[in-house]
Amino acid sequence: MSHENSNGEIPVTADRPEGALHLSGTDHVTLIGSNEEDTVAFYRDILGMPLILRQPNLDAPNVTHLFFDTGDGRVITFFVEEGRRSNPAPQRTGIGAVHHLAFRFEPERLEEIKEGLEANGHRYNVFDRSIFYSLYTSDHNGLTLELTTDKFDIPDDRRAEVLATAQRLREEDGSEYAKAEHLEAALEELGIPVEPVELPDAPTGAGV
């Protein structure tokens, strides 16, 4: 099987590849946290993620494993330990490290999210990413978090198909990156209702 298309590039498509195996979705992502109190205070009390499971790390029983529901049943977990101090300084990432985590929010809750971050002393930047709209902030350990919402209503079960189609359309017109018009055209081509979301203007550019 060829890994490249006729232009010598790796193809972008929502079609299932002929991989060695096929998975059914994301179960959870686990991060190394600081202590339980600070982790719960941020992810539960600020971001509103329920703490759904707490147990020892089965490979290191002195470490606690915390499970949070991110809002749709998908889970983020943390290994925490009493005595570990939180460090809000920006993290330095390298190959294999986590650059940032992105969580989705409903567009009508934008002002509520801004107010919640401000009330708890968390700075944020807002950017228009053309096909989506994002706030960037950081947690109690300096991990960059992106809180994002789509510019259009995209059904979850069609998301990969819509984005791959937008990619094809932006390649066809020579654009450097996918834009709102590519996303709108992709929805139209796939027969999905085009329902734009009202969001305030925001600058484009890099995050925090």
C-alpha cells in the first residue's frame, strides 16, 4: 500500500486506512499531575468536570489516579501524589511531550467561560482560528489548555468527513490553511445543514 498520493504527499482522508489494527475511539488521556487538592480545584471546580473515579495507580500504589469526565463521557486522568507542589510556570515541551489539550464548549457559553476564568484568576487569550474559535489559558501546572468551539454546527459522527473535505477544498484553491468558507463548502457538499454560529470578532495569531 502506498503512503503517498500522486503529488508525493501523505493523503488526508476520513476513510479508514488499511492499518495493522482499527480502534473504536479515545478512552482516556493520562497526565502527571501535582496533588489531588489543586487538580480537583482546577478541573472540577473551574472547568466543571465531574470527578468520576479515584483509585490507586495500579503500577504505583502510593500515587492516586483521578478520573474526570470532560463533558461527553470521554475521560482525562491524572496521577497525583500528596506533597507534590503545583507549578503554574509555562511548561517547556519537547518531542513526545504534550503541547496542549483542547476541550470543546457550546458557543452560547462563551461569556460564561470568560467570566469563570477571570473570577478564578486565570488569564486567557481569544483567537479566531478561521474554522473554529478558541480561548487559550493554562492549568495550575502551566499546561496550555485550548477551549474551543466550531464556527458551524458539525455533527459529531460526521466531523472527520467534514474536516477531510474542507482539507481537499482548501488544497484545490491553494489556500495555506483551512478557512470558514472551506468548512461551509464542505458542509454543503456533504448535504449537512449549514448553521453558522454567532461569535464576537477576535484576532488571529498564536496562543499563549
